[in-house]
Amino acid sequence: MYDTPVAQVVVPGTPPRPFRLTNGTRQGCPLSPLLFALSLEPLLSAVRADPLIAGVAYRGEEYKVSAYADDVLLSLTCPVPSVARLLEVLDRFSGVAGYKVNMTKSTALLVGASEGDAGIMEHRHGFCTTTESISYLGVRIPGSHSEIFTLNYAPLIQCIKSDLDRWAKLHISWLGRVHCIKMNVLPRLLYLFQALPISVTQSDLTSLQTAIDAFVWDNKRHRVARQTLFRPRAAGGMGLPSLLSYYRA
């Protein structure tokens, strides 16, 4: 597929001329993220195998690092020696691969750390530190497990209800309103359902489902039962998402 690859730039009114690609991949090529993952895996393996980098131990396993593309999440104990060793590993990797840590976008969430450790993380290693929460792949990770719902679900539910109120003022067909829920609202909720290992009360889901019903019916009397709308179109319904069913799944 990449044996003497060529590409063309299409410019209106000008015949395209092919040119050779000497590095990189074509735009949108599925090989690009695969190559990046392969290039990053040696770094992740080095972090996991290094005994001087202490991770979080749970049920006989030690968890140190997770990564999605270039977004890396580290779970370390003994922060001062572990981070010092980690930066050494990163420097060696940077010298070979050319990748470097953007310290302005790197934040350390300190859980139970002393003020001295926080000072070393900030002044010696250059990390921004916090004891409240950090964001990773669109999810807020707090220092306390009890705040996961408050930082993630509560603002999302409020945002969805605000969106529904705003969309209700637009001239959207009944079928279009159902599609708005399926294409915009449901994916945002599914992401948290899958990413966060916490319970969501049925009352919260019912409240949001009621707001969805009001939007779908334009705040008018319901002419079809909710359970009927939940059915697939082939079964006489509209495929309206049942939040409780998706959550349980």
C-alpha cells in the first residue's frame, strides 16, 4: 500500500500533478493511528516494567499507565522518586522518537500527598498540581470517589436539559426530534455509562427521560405511549432511546 506512494492536490481549474510521499501517511489513512500506537507501546512497556516507578497495586496487579493515542494517564504512588524516574524514561524515549511532554497541559492530581511532595512536583519537575480533579478523555477524575457523579453526570444532565429547552424553540419535525435524541443526546450519555463505574439513580434517569418526552412531543399531550416509541421502527415504534435500558445494558 505504501510502495512508492503518490498523492495529488486537487485545485479547481488546474490539472492535478502527482507527487511522491517521502514520509508520513496519506490524510485520513487508517494506518496512521496504528503506527502511532506501535511507536508509543515501547514507552508504555518501559514504564510498566521499571521497578523504580511505583504504580497502584490492586488484587495482585500493579497499574501504572493507561493511554489513548497521545493522551497518557499515570497512576503512581511514591510520587517524588517515581516521577523522577519516569522523567528519565521519557527523556530517553524523546531522544529516539522525538515526542516530548507538554508540561503546560500536564496536571498531577495529588491524593494524600504532603505539601513537600507537591512543592517538588511543581518546582523541580514543572507539573501543575491540584487536589480537586483532573480531566482525561472528557471525564473528570476527582480526588474523592464520592464526587464522580457531581463532576460528571450532574453538569451533563443540566447541559442536556438546557439543550432540549433551546431546541424546543426551533421548528423541528416529530421524527427530527427523535433523531436529535438518538444522534446528540444518547451518545453523550453512553460515553459516561461505559467510562464511569458508578451507579446512577433511577430518579435521575427518569427525570431526564421526562425532559426528552416533553421535547419530542413539543410540550404537548403524548399521543403514543412511551413504550411504543421505544420499539424499533420495524416493530411499529420510533426507536426512541430508553435511557434506563441503555444504562442497564
